[in-house]
Amino acid sequence: MTTNTPREQRHQRTRDAILDAARRILHEEGVEGLSMRAIAQRIEYSPAGLYEYFDSKEAIIGAVCQQGFVRLDRQLGTVDPALPALEMLAASCRNYLRFAADNPDFYMLMFTNAPLTGITAVSKTRSLEDILLTNPSFLALHRAVERCVQEGIFHVPQDSRLFLMSMTFWEILHGGAMLAIANHMERDLAQRGETAVSVLARGYQCKAGV
């Protein structure tokens, strides 16, 4: 087991303090209020000294976004894989929406800074499918939908694909979360979202003759 040296421990504490200060500023003042000087003032540090840890304000925002995705991934990872397929999908959807409702500032930052989140514009070399299927948050939802298909609960329409089915579920969750947060309607977000998801799930089941 590797033990960090005292210098490495100090470096990590300062880095954590920078990100904590950045999150507080983003919560209180938004992205426009964030600057290297503002962060330095919060932690009583030299503005020039911050560049030892981060190259720019954008790099700090990117690190905060990454923290948010780690937290979201962790929350989605608490879903019991032994649950029946439909219950697993419902639990994944609830956890996704609860994260958004409990962390509205994090969520908005994560999904309104696209170049920093890993969910970037489709490039010539990578499709949207390639990008999303390497994103742990989307992958957790995709796997739940895939299980429903494998167990014969959902039918994949002839004009669709498994990935597009997963995208439809994610679009409902993400669209509902963004709308709720933008209009300060986070209360009961998980319940409203679960209702919408259940309607979509029944639609896929109806196509299978269920």
C-alpha cells in the first residue's frame, strides 16, 4: 500500500480546498462569478499559486464537473443488480432524478458545460453512441434497458435499436431534470419522472404484446 508523502497530502488538501471554494462560488454567484482571484480570496491563497494546481478557470470547472459525474455514478451504482429487470430500471431512473434534485447546481454545471463533461458534440471520429456508451452514468441506464430486452420484457421496434431506446429513457430523465431545475421545481422530481418513465416502459411492453 502506497502512502502519500506529507507534501503530496498538502497538495491534495489544497486542491480539494480550491474545488470546494469553486463549488461555493458557483452555487452563490454562478459561472460568471468564478475567477482565479475569487477562489484565491476564499482560501486565502495567492492567485498565482493556484496555477500550480490548475491551468485555468475552465480547468477548475472541468474538475468540478468530473466530481459531479463521480457522485452521480456512485449513486447509480447503489442499485441492486439482483432486482427484477423492470425494478432495476425504475430504481436507476429514481436515483438519477434524485441526484439531480439533490444537487441542482452540480447537475446544471455538468450538463451546460458540454466540452468539459465528456458528452461532447459528435466528431468525425466518434459518434454519439460511442461517446455515451463510455459514460458510466448513461451506461448504467443502458444496461438496465438492455436487461429488459434480453428478458423479453421490452421489444425493440423494427425502426429502432437498443441504444436508441436507452436514449429515449435518458432524454425523458434529463429533460425533466433540466426543466425542473431551471424553474425551481425539484420537489417531487423523482416521482414525476418515474411516472413518465413508466408510461414509456408500458409502451415498449405493449409492442411486445404484453
